Amino acid sequence: MNTYASQKDGVFPSVCSLDCPDQCGLLIHKKDGKIIKVEGDPNHPVTKGNICNKVRNVAERLYDEKRLQYPLKCIGKKGEGKFERISWDEAIQTITSQWKQLIETEGPESIIPYSFYGNMGNLSAEGMDRRFFNRLGATQLDRTICSTAGAMGYKYTMGGSFGVDPVDTIHAKLFIFWGINAVSTNMHQWAIAQKARKNGAKIVVIDVHKNQTGRMADWFIPILPGTDTALALGMMHILFAENLVDEAFLQEYTVGHGELRDHVVQYDPSTVSKITGVPDEDIYKLARLYAETSPSFIRIGNGIQHHDNGGMCVRTIACLPALTGQWLHKGGGAIKSNSSYLGYNETWLQRPDLLKNKNTRIINMNAIGEALLSLEKPVKSMYVYQSNPAVVAPSGNKVRTGLEREDLFLVVHDLFLTETAKYADIILPATSSYENTDFYCSYWHNHVQIQEPVIEAYGESKSNTDVFRLLAKEMGFDDPALFETDVELITGALENTGNPYIEGITYEMLVEKKYVKANMKPLFPGKLETPSGKIELYSQKMANAGLPPLPTYIPLCDDGDFPFQFVPAPNHNFLNSTFSNNEKHVSLEKEPKLHLNMQDALLRNIEDGDLVRVWNERGECELKVSVGENVLPGVVATQGLWSDRPGTKHHLNSLTPDRIADIGGGATFFSGRVDVEKVK
Ligand SMILES: Nc1nc2c(c(=O)[nH]1)N[C@H]1C(S)=C(S)[C@@H](COP(=O)(O)OP(=O)(O)OC[C@H]3O[C@@H](n4cnc5c(=O)[nH]c(N)nc54)[C@H](O)[C@@H]3O)O[C@H]1N2
Ligand SMILES: Nc1nc2c(c(=O)[nH]1)N[C@H]1C(S)=C(S)[C@@H](COP(=O)(O)OP(=O)(O)OC[C@H]3O[C@@H](n4cnc5c(=O)[nH]c(N)nc54)[C@H](O)[C@@H]3O)O[C@H]1N2
Ligand code: SF4
Ligand SMILES: [Mo]
């Protein structure tokens, strides 16, 4: 273990902990014990010294005067925001005595953890916390808010989160960025595409919003929200009809190509055009371009799967590279996520065996508002870490009403007094990832990376793993697993993985090398982790789960009689709600805008720059309008998860549905409908 944190001056290696596929290598410059500059590490094999603006400015956040330094307890009404400083002893005592009592009177399932990947470190996000709550017997949280619909959908086709090695995509001649705002959310994949473009590659972007990524495409294809499955099926229709498929590949590496061929006859371009809003001739052009260009690469984004039909959509698009045999060409194929390559020993790290009652209830985090409000056996205590549900969770007004319950004992562990923390009974200050020991697995570039502390803990803040050790001790738990050190946790998680891709990677190796790549090999020839070992164009497993076994377009659910589809996506300078409370990042982003089509604006007498009320039966917001052609008629889009600032109404998730997607329990943020009117 290196001792960077205790050194006052110098330049130290680090890794970006944010929930971003790029997982950049960083160099942290310190003077007098403080970070004075953050830059990309030029020695990182993939990110090569380039980082985004968010993290270049991360020190503004780490030393923000609003950062929490010590534990707090609530001394006013819930949500009022009145707190008083307490000691860690008192904080831990209060929490554990409440929990012991709850376990006694209501049972351990009255307690629920709520967390996500505010810090992607495996120990922080899915390590000691899981061990602790398993031992406690708490209600289990199904962590579905981000990518489960798409991950499961992709898995039905490809057997797991296995895609192309992104560094190989430099050889691609066609890039399709499908429902991904890569300029902001996967900048290094975009950079590779730009480089390939210099060698003649073309970049196609398919999105409902012509945003920073669409504007830079060679060809931008606007599409109606939730209809991409139909577009992919229309492409398949043309590929089969015009004999543009790779028969040899289909024979060797897929199951169900015969059934698929018959099935897609119904998705002729004119039918598909009516569904998607994409003109017939563009569907032909796209299908033929895709067939004629090799290697071609599809970057499948998260946007298309935050819909009622999102799992099926990703499952369908994941079939396309098989039709033209792209997987055999270096750089050809697709990426949704590459997380399966770095599968470590999760069972050892999370210890599901510590959970005695195997029937412990599971709650889908996308329905947390509903769960807080209407469970027959109510949740009486929630422990929130690495997430800010009052801003990021769908149907946000329900969530906030739930958090406001006077009888809910709420604990929040965070770096800031977030919108969620405002409702807390106890707030615990968290260290930043730069103050911790942890290991990271990129879900895009296939490197395992290490973080050793580069600065001392801020104020009295503590890491997640430290807090769970304290809680375990005070709860009287004596399982040694709850007291292992961070280094022991990393070491164990990398042992007995049963995963050939990371065999041989050890803690010591990470400390020495910082970035260690998985033992990559092409997926084909090879056997996939699907039941058949092949790409499943027809999936019996889906049929068994009550889903259509062949790729099928299913329209979005009815969401009321409101004229617009509403797409509130992430923005450039925040990471979900992280940075939305830091002046620097807010000043870079300025304010949220609602993009509205010219035709719709004319009909409603709305002009560019007007303030509008956006509303439905779930909630309302007020946003400045940007009128133009960035969205199709009938669609409105906005970016960013904004914090509650005085004088603003920017709680975008007050408008979003908490319906559950078709597959994987996923979220449906982008399947909601709204109305828009000018604020008088
Ligand atoms: N700067 C920045 N980077 C981030 C994040 C951030 O908040 N800010 N968040 C991080 C996280 S947690 C994630 S999951 C990823 C998400 O990053 P992405 O994978 O890019 O996913 P989203 O930004 O959710 O949506 C991508 C695009 O999908 C579009 N879209 C919505 N519905 C549809 C549809 O039906 N069809 C099509 N074709 N497009 C549609 C949206 O307009 C948006 O441009 O980014 C990560 N990186
Ligand atoms: N409308 C709409 N809503 C969305 C989305 C969307 O596209 N549109 N995207 C969804 C997606 S994809 C995601 S992933 C979710 C993300 O939602 P969240 O997981 O809630 O992500 P953040 O808003 O970044 O909040 C992370 C919090 O963790 C804290 N944190 C950081 N590091 C640590 C640590 O080490 N310990 C502790 N205890 N806390 C820490 C940060 O300070 C921050 O407050 O949002 C979802 N919500
Ligand atoms: S947020 Fe993404 S692009 Fe920015 S430094 Fe972190 S990993 Fe790199
Ligand atoms: Mo996410």
C-alpha cells in the first residue's frame, strides 16, 4: 500500500470514481496536503490523459464549503433542514438502538438500504454494505434504476455483458451511436470514432434529441421515443429481403435465424416509418449502409432502455451485428456494457450466505416512493448512501412524500446535505473516493484499477466500509467478515473468480501497475453464455419468462392524455445529481432548457426563451424553452438532474413515471407524457 495521502506535495495516481463508462486514470497534484489540480493520466492505456470538464473541476466539489464535516441530527420537522452537530458515537448509538428496537418489534425487513453507484468503487458500492445488510436481514433493494432492462435484454441475445473491446473500434468504418449522448457520457468512445472518421469512417447518431452528440454526427436520424425496436426490425426486414445477411455466420453462430426471417416480413419500411417517424427512404439507406460497411460498430446507449419496452429494444438492436456477421471483423459488433468481462468474486465480497431468511422481501428501487407510502408491512427505516433519491428517482413527489413520513427513521450518508439528506434523522459525512482504498472495474474499457487514498479524510468524514464496520460492532455482530480490511476485501474479491478474463489479477498487481487489462479474446469463434452457446435471435428463455421469443415491437404504455412525450436525460456538466450543487458546475451548465419543436411552439404561441410550465398528473416544473428542430413535433426534451434552488422548479423527476420496464425491473424515465403551457 502506498502512502500518498500523508505526503503533502506531489503528483499521485488516481481513478475517476464516477458512474461513467470511461473510468479515466487521473493524476492528482497536491500542495500543502490539498489538491490543486486534477488531470488525466497520460499513461492510462485507453483514456490517455484526456478527462472531462466535470472532473477537471472536481476539487471545487471536494473543497466546497457546503461539504459535510461531521455527523448531524435533525432538530426540526422532517424536510425543514434544521440540524445540529453530534459526535460519531452518538450517531452510531442512535442508529443502532433504533434498529435493534425495530428488529425486535417489527422484524429486520422493516429496515431497507437504498444505494446506487455515486462511487463506483466495488467495496463502497457493493461490498461491505451488502455483507452488513445481509447479516442484518434487511429488506433487499433491487438496484434497477440505471441499466438492468438493457443488460437483461442484451443478455437474452448475447449471454451477458460482453461486447467489442472498444480500442478495436478504431478499425470500424461505421459507428452507430444509438440512444447514447456519447459526447457527454462516453467521451473516449466518441474520440475513437472521431479518429476513425479521419480514416473515412462514418458516424450515425439515432436519438430523439439532436443534442451535443447528434450535432456532430455525419448523419443524425431523429426518431420518436420508444420506437427504436421497430426501426431495428425494419432494418432486419430489408437485410433479409435484399439478401444482405451473412448466411455463413447465421448458420454457425446463431439460433433462430429462420424464424426471425419469417417474423420480420411484417416490419416493412412503410409500416416502420409510421411508427418511428423515420422516412421510408432513410430506413432503406440505413439498412443498406449497415449491410455494406464493415467493420460496423453499434454503441447501444442507456436512453433507449429507459422505456416501457426498453429491454426488448436493446435485445433487438443486439441482434443486428449477427445478421451481417460483424462479430468476426476486428472492431465490428456492439457494446451495451462490457461489465461481464471483469466479473470478480461477488459471492465472496457480498456474502449472500449471511442472509438467514432466504425469502427476505425485495423491493425494486424504481418504486421506492410507492414502497415508502403503501406497503402493508411498512418500511420503518431507510439507510441511504451513494444516491440521492429525492432528485434521481422517478415519480419524485411520491418519493419526497415518503421521505417526509414522521415515522420513517431516515439515515443518509453523503458528502453533502443533499435533497434526500434534508429529510434525514441522522446525517453522516462521507469521504470522497480520493480519500479511500477501493478497486474499480470499468464497464467499457475492460481494465481493473485501484484507488489508494491520495488525500486525508475531510473533517470527520468516513468511508462506507468504515461506517459499516462501526455499525456492525455496535449492533453486536461478531462475524469476522464484517471486520475485514479494505485490502483483505480487494484481495478476496479477486481470488477464485472462476472468470478466465481476470484470472491472475491480484491486489499487489494493481498496486504496482494501477491499470490492469482483462485477458481479452474475440467472442467468436467461441461459445457464449446463452443456453445454446450461440447468439439467440430466437430465445426460448424469453418464451419461458412470458416474453416474445423473437424481437418484437411493443408500443409504450398509455400514460394519459397529454400531448408530449417527455425525455429528461442527463446533461454535460453534472453526473446525475452529482455536481448539481456545486457553483462551478452549475455556472458551466447555466440552466435547464426544454427543447420544443417549432410547429408545436407556433400552435401554442410559445416563443424561444419563454418560461413554461411542464406538467402532468404526477407533478410540475418550470423551464425556459428552446424552440427549434432539436426534437420532433410531439416530443419535448431536457437535460440534467438539477438541485432544488430557491426560485426554481426543476424537480424533473416529479414528472416521470414509476412504471417498471418490460425486462429486468428497469426504469421508464423517458416514457412519460406531459403538457406544456406558457407561464403568464
Ligand atoms: N456528463 C454526464 N455523463 C454521464 C452521466 C451524466 O449524468 N452526465 N450519467 C452517467 C450514467 S449513470 C449513465 S447511465 C450514462 C447514461 O448515458 P447514455 O448512455 O448516453 O444515456 P442517456 O443520457 O440516458 O440517454 C442517451 C440519449 O438517449 C436519448 N433517448 C431517449 N429516449 C430515446 C429513444 O427512445 N430512442 C433513442 N434513439 N434515443 C432516446 C436521449 O435523448 C439521450 O440523448 O451516462 C453516464 N455519464
Ligand atoms: N429524469 C432522469 N432521472 C434519472 C436518470 C435520467 O436519465 N433521467 N438517470 C438515472 C440513472 S441512469 C442513474 S444511474 C441514477 C443515478 O442516481 P444516483 O445514484 O442517486 O446518482 P447521483 O445523483 O450522482 O448521487 C450520488 C450521491 O452519492 C454521493 N456519494 C459519492 N460518493 C460516495 C461515497 O463514497 N459514499 C457515500 N455514502 N456517498 C457517496 C454523492 O455525493 C451523491 O450525492 O439516476 C437516475 N435518474
Ligand atoms: S466522469 Fe467519465 S470522462 Fe469524466 S473523468 Fe470521470 S470517467 Fe473520465
Ligand atoms: Mo446510470
